[in-house]
Amino acid sequence: MKRLITAIALILVITVLCIGVHFLVSQQVNGVRAMVNQCKEYLEKKDSAQAEKIADALVYEWEKRETLLSPFINHEKIDEISLEIASLAANIKAQNFPVLLRDAETILTLLHQMEEDEEINVHSIF
């Protein structure tokens, strides 16, 4: 009976941890996603000055958030998103809007994949 209670307690702890990590990842991703979407809107309007401000703020914001995500997310994914965000911020001055829009879409896709990988399911618990 002790083993059953211990097993149930461990499953509950793991489930709570999975839910907490999912909530943290979703919260962090949603904040970054909002900034990328705002930058993308400015790029679609071809307003590079405003897009550059948002992109610079995005680089700073991502640096803060990646430290929170690094214990839970594969570092390769975090580095890939960091590279794309840095690329977006650096290339805005060139004003190559089709490439910049593609970069913004790539960031959004990577964020979606990262959030999807942290979905709570039976596989993540066991």
C-alpha cells in the first residue's frame, strides 16, 4: 500500500510540474509572439523605423525570457530563436521587407513549435 501511495504522489507531483512548465512557457511565448506580430505589422506597412524599435525591444525582451526558459527548453531551440530574432533586428536597416517578413514568420513558427513541444500529454508525464 505504501508503494501505491508513493507512486500516486509522484505522479501528482510530476503532473503539477508539467502544468507549471506549460503555463510558464505559454506565458513567455505569448509575450514574445505579441511583439513579433507587432513588428510584422509595421513591416507590412513598410514602416522600418517603428519596426526597428520593436525589434530592438524584442532582442532585449527575448534575452530576459530565455534565461527563464533555459531550464525547461532544449537549448538548441532557444539558440535558433535567438539567432532569428537577432537576424530580424540586424536586417531591418536593409529594408528588404520580403526577407524580413519571412524572418518574422520563422520566429512565429519556432515559437509555436516550442510551445507545442511543451503540451501536456501522457507521454510528458510518463
